[in-house]
Amino acid sequence: SYRRRRAFLIILALAITFSGCSDDSPVTAIQGETQVSNVQVNVNPHNNLSLVVKFAATNVDQVRLRYAIPAEASQFTPWRTVETAVVSLVALGLEPLTTYSVVVEAQGKSGDVNADAVEGTTGDLPPFLRDSVSMSLVQGTPTPGWTVTALRTHGWAIAFDASARIRWYRKFDGIVLDASQKPNGSFTTFIGASTGSQPTYGYFAEYSPDGTILTRHQATAPLYTDGHELHFSLGDNGWDTHLFSYDIRRYDLTSMGGPPDALLAGHQILRFDPTGLATFSWNAWDHFQVEDWIEEPLSLIDQPNSDWDHPNSLDIDHDGHYIASFRNMGEISKIDSRTGDVIWRMGGRNNQFLFIGDEPFGLFSGQHSVRVLDNGNLLIYDNGLRHTPPETRIIEFAIDTNAQPMTATRVWQY
């Protein structure tokens, strides 16, 4: 009857109205059959050695890709939790100009589902990487995994496998530095021409493994961003980021053989929370002296810009404090990550350590890439500019800060 139809329509309208309202309670998904449909395969616009698989997911909890070429074992992407109705997954590190059979595997409340197999064909390596870049294994047995690096002047971030084949890449416009993968799974690359002293504003691009740009990390002007390091650490509210910045000041360097009005950069350590808010700032100008500069100070005569400290790596010790490498001072410094106090200084003009078992070297110089190992030791790339004769090495030191004086004992070198 008319009244029954009218009552039904009113109830239906109220149901639609309330289902469209938003409140703080979670929306309960309609229970039903786990389904994967409309599977499409495309070449990744950022990387020809990969395939992008896009599909619709209904009542699906998690998904992954199974992919293979004829006569070879299948490979799999990691399982990924489904949060949207349309999902994109990417298979990386594929062979160039090769056709793959791809299957979407899904898990849901009603069971497991495999979509019908589809095919996708990869592209070729870009001409520059294919024709102008070659790498080879010189000696030794490579460890598992891929090595990520940047081709600075050509704008490429690349990864190569244990047999020295390029397996992944991302092209950027301009000069790039410091390509690496972070513990949150993202990749980062510095975009800019700065080497730590020029008045140029660069930034770190953070992007997903498929090459999609997620965000950027940089110091706030007028500070410049240094491209040598971007460190991620897991804080209370997510991933904190740590980087070097610098400002440029006029400085009289006549006592060191330089001009009376040199453009000289000094650096800061900055920390940002997951929202991008700066939560810590430390300034080398306030804790060190320009006279601590001992590595190649005469280079300032030939350069319009120089930096007297030149930090090139940043790590976090097991107690949460910073370990920073200041190359131009020949020094590794430990800095309190709360107060900014300098806890200790190793190497350089203000060395506080006794070096044990490191003959005939006795000290590092022009060092890079200082890392804190799981056992608490320091791993250092020692450029060895002041060794006689100059010699480059990798060295591991065991640190004892309770000894008087503090000691650094060599446990390994190459």
C-alpha cells in the first residue's frame, strides 16, 4: 500500500543518511566474499625494471604478488595490508625486456583467493645506464642484498646486485647525493649542488621503492641543507629525522693563509618530529673553533666558499646521543642529543683518546661514514690523508670511555 511504501522509503532514507554521517566510531565493513578483480599490469614510469599491478580488492585483509618467467621459480612481494578498495603493488628488480606472469594473492575473512594470471613486459634500461655505466666485482665474496648509490652529476639513484648488475634506479633532475634506503622502507636522495658550503638550497626527497615522491626534508631558510646525511630514528610518535644544515659568515682567515673576508660555512645538527616540527638544534659555531680546522686548510684559497668543520656522517649511539664525523677537523664528536653538550672528542686537534694497537697509523684523518655497530664499536672510513705515506683504510675501534684516559682500541682494519 501507499503507507507501507512511504514508511519503507522513509526508513531507507534514514538508513542512507546515517550511513553517510561521520563520527569517531569505526566503520564496520560489510562481511562477504574475498574478491580480487580488474587486475591491470603496467610498466612503472620511474623504473623500467619493475611492473605496477593495480586491482580492486573486496573484503581483503592483505595481498601480495607472485611473479615468474618461464622455467624459473616464482618470486613474491611482501604481504601488504589492504586499506583501500583499489590497490597498487609493485614488483621490483626485474629483468629488462622480459615478460612475466603475475598473480595477485589475497587473504580475507572468507578465505584465500588467487586472481587469474596476467602478463606484463618490462622495459629496457635507460640508454645512459645501459651504455655508459658498468660495474664489476673485483675480489672477494659479496654479501647478500643490493648496494644503493648515487651517480652524482647525472642525477641517478641506482642499486646493483651482488653480480654488479643494475637492478633498480630512479632518475632526478640535477645533481644528486646520498641515495639510501631508510629503516621505514623509503628511499631518500639529496637533490642539489651543495657539497656543504655553497649558498644553494637543496633538499632530501623521500620516495617509495617504486619511485613515487612522498615528501621532502630540508632546513628552514636562511639555513642551507647539507646533503651528506639524513638519518631516521623511531621516536615516540613515529620516525624522527636528523640532518645537517649550515649558514655562511664572513670570516678573517689571514692567519691560515686565506683572505680577510672569506665566505665560511659552519654547520648545525637539526632534528624534526614526524610532523616536520624542529625539536633540536645544535650549532658548531657555538662549540668549536675555526682554528680546529686541520684538513687541507689551504684549499680555501682556491674556493669562493669553504667550510671549516665539514660534517659528513651522523649516527646515533646506543644511549641516544649523536656520533658526528667532522672531516675538516679530523674529528669524531659525541654530542648530547638533549642538551647539545659535547660529550667527547676523538681525533683532531682536541683529541681526548689514547689509541691502542693502531700502529703505524695512530690516528685517522679526513674520515667519512662513521657508524655505530651493534656491539658499540665504531666503524670508520679513514681517508688517511696525513698517514705517511697517505693510505686509505676501513677501521673498527672498540671504545672505552670509562678508562683514564679514554681509549680507542683497534680490533679490525682493511
